[in-house]
Amino acid sequence: MTGRRAHAWLALAMLLVMLPLLPQPIAPLNDLYDHIGRYHIMASIDRSGDLQRHWLLRPAWIGNLGVDLLVVPLARWIGVEPASRIIVTLLPALFVGGLALVMRARGRSLSPLTGFAAALAYHQAFQLGFVNYALATALAFAALALWVRWAERPALRSIAFAGVGLLLWATHSSGWGIFGLMAWASDVALRRERGSGWTRAGLSAALACVPLLLPLAVMATGPANDVGEVAWNFTVKAAWIASLVRDHWRWFDVAGAIVLVGLVWTALRRPDWRFDPVIGSAGAILLVAFALLPRIALNGAYVDMRVLAPAMALLLVAIRIDSARQAARLFGCGMAFLALRMAATTASFVLLGQARDETAMAIAAMPRGTTVLTLVDEPCSSTWSSDRLGHIAGLAIARRDIFTNSQWAIAGQQWIRPRYPESLAYRTDPSQLVYPKACEYRTTDLGEALRTFDRRIYRHVWLIGFDRIAVPPDLVPVFRNRRSTLYAVRPAERPRTLAGTPFAPLKAADAGGQAQLVADAVVRRVDGGAGGDSAPVARHSADGRPARPYGALSRPAAVGHVPSAVVP
């Protein structure tokens, strides 16, 4: 399809992929909330004494800055949440636009399977909130289009792409990596089209890619990267394929993945369906990379999974169909597939947004500049969908200038660092995540965390997703709804046992559902009113049932971990 009709269909596809995000004040993407917290620190630390007390800002040239460098200047003008909303809403459209540029570089406006490929804008990495990587992927597609167009101008291309490589690396190092693979494979295919043999084409293409290696010099002289664990898991790769468009409803998402994989398989089997050699080579090498890459490397997870969606998107737009009638029908089916997927994602995001907003009501009850230990009931990674609240505390940073334990502090990957010592338990991500005991991956034990966290540092505890649990007696609830409970840490006047000190019941929420539910007796217990150790009142859960103990919280062995004062 070419001409004005192609432009109109492309505009429609780009609008459709933005549709799920348009109604959302904050995109319900898992990691995004803590990214917003980081953007706020970067934008506001110079004018916030609370942020300066909690965080260090260490600017450096690192390979993970893409959305940060777009949001932070905009945040100083319109605020961090609106700025994040604008940039993140554009990311799926940039993904589709990048694919369109690749197709145009090969003389085609739109592939018959454009709609199917566009649905991959909501790939699993994007749903997880890897927004720097999502931006880098879109820019890598656009760079690939320019790389192909300038193949006949090698000198100009070499000079320009030394800078393009640096830009992609600074956006996200994985985006730079996938572009390097795509650039080499596409250049081999171009040289093969001009009659070169395989050996000569491969060596010449490798030589042409040398300017792309400039970021290696920056990495050698910049902040040291912690290599961390490197681990392969080949059995999980089948799950990544099934999760190509993973969102909320397993049967619906897996069916969508089957359709996408089936189309590529059909193109391999039918002689009247063919792959564009240049675009197809770029997609194929990413598919090989997906098969060979580890799951964990450089302190990052999902390394192999990230590559799969760009590979499949390129393979889909590379498909050519000889029959014009069949191509037109498939184009219509692809646009219908895209519309259906986006409608379902919009519904999913509405549900996730409701969970986010109800949980975030607790933020209004946090004193500005306080310190909050956040603990989130996180489902196993094998669970298909969740409320995506593992990093919700980032919104508290953005709104209340707090310190919390959910930010990342990986060497060479972020500009911010906590001011608190590295010896502090529950200091950074993933200490906020509490997985069920049956999960394949565990970080924090809830009972141990509540007993042993440093009361000299943390003045509040935010429990998210837990229902009817017993907590140590120095934690006084100041807000509760069905999603979360916020506790204030009461300065201990003398050692106490953990048994036999239940809490006062909470007032019911008012009709407007406003935040700031305050516990009865908080004033007399925390502020030193008469009867600080008055007769206990039975604590109940939100639905009125008695609380049940969690783990070993009732054991008196935790007395030694309750200090005599809280740092002011």
C-alpha cells in the first residue's frame, strides 16, 4: 500500500497504539512509578531540602538515560507526572513510526501485516515499564531506516553513525546492542543484493559497523558497571514467546501470540509469501540473539525477552505477499487485530489504574520528607497478571519528597543514590518485594522485615496488598483501605513484647473516599497523651474480621530490634 491511503492508515495505527494510555494520568506500567520518582529527584533536588537529605545526584554519561533526559527538563515546566505522561504516551507511536520508516527505506509504505506488527508496541518489556529500552527500540528502528538509505554513501554514514551509536547507547545500552546486530545483518543482505559473496559481505559489513563501537570508549572511561550474575534459562524462552503481547487475560494474550507466530511460520512455508531480505535479515539476527542471550546479565533481568518483540515486528513487516487481493485482506485483518488488542489493553489499563489510584491514596497521609519502608505483596513471576504495584512508592517520592526502599542503585545505570549507608537493610530495590514462599524467586520475608528494619531510619511502614496481618506493637496505623495500610513508627519508651498489644480500630472512610484515615488513639499513643499504654483495643481488618498473625511476628525475640527513639 502506498500514497495518501498508506499515510492515513499509518496515522490510524499510531493513534490506536496511543489509545490505552490517553485516559491514564500515569501509565500503569510496573517500573514506571519508580522511574517517575527518579525523574522528580533529578528535576527537584536542587530546591528541596528533603530530597537533598535523602538522595545523592551523580550525573554521568551512562547507557540508561533516554526518557530521563526528555522528562526532567519538561518536568521543571509542567510537573513530573504530566511530563512523564506525555513522553510515555508517545512511545508506542514511535515504535510504529520506526517500523514505517524501515519499510519506507525499502520502497514500501506499509506491509500487509503492519497492523499485526504494530500490536507489538505493547510488548512485555514495555508493559514492565522498561521505558528507556522502549524508546531505544523505536529509535533503533528509525536508525536502521537511515542506515539502509545511506548504504551508498559509506563515508557520510560512518561519520553520522558514530554519533547515532552514542545517542542510542545513552538512551539505553540494549537499544544500541540490538541496532548493532540489525545494522550488520542488513548490511550483509544489501551487499549480497549487489552480488558480493557471503564471506566478503560479512567482513565488509563488520568493517562498516566499526564507528558504532565508539560507546565502548565511553564505557571504559565512565562509571564502572557491576557485571553481576550471568544466567541462562533456555526453558523459559518458550514462555517468552507465549508472552509476546502479555497483558492481563492469559487466554486472550496467548491467542494473540499464536496468531503472530503463525503468520511468520506461514511465510516460511508458503512460496507466495516472501521476506524482504534486508528487513528479514535484521529480524532474523535478533531472533538468533533471543535464542542465545542469557536471561540475567549486568544486574538486569529479561535480557533475552527484550529482543523478541523487535525481532518479530521486523519479521512481520518484512513479509511480502504476491497476491494483491490476499495482501489487502490481511492488511484489514491486521488493523482489526490491532484495534481489538488496543481495546483490551485499554480495559486492562482502566482496571490497573483503579488499583493504582486506590493504593496511592495512602500517599496523602505521609508527612512530607519522611522515610517509608515499603513492602509489597508481589505475586510469583509465573503469575500471568498482577496489579503492577511493585514500584508504586515512586509516586510517594514524586508527591511527598520521601525516602523509600524501592529505587534502583545499580552501578553505572542510574544517576541517583540513597544517602543512607549500603549496610542498611531494605535500602534499595528489590527489598520492597515480598513474594509468596512457593515462588521460584524470593527477596524479602515480611515477618523478618517488620521485626528487624532499622527504626532509627524508617519512620513509616507502607504495607501494600497484605490483609489481616499482625505487626509489631510500635507500628501505629494512620491510614488504611482495602489496598494498603500506612503505619507510623512509635518511639519506644521501653522494651515491649510483640504479643498482647493489638491496635485501635480505624475510622471508616468517608463517602468521598478521601485519604487520611486516622487511627483512634494515635494522638494519645504517639504524641504522649494521657494513657500512652492504655488498655488495648482489638485490632480488626478492613472487613471487620480479627487479625491473623503472619509468620513469627508474635515471638518476643524481636524486642531487641525496637530502639528507644526514632531519628527526627
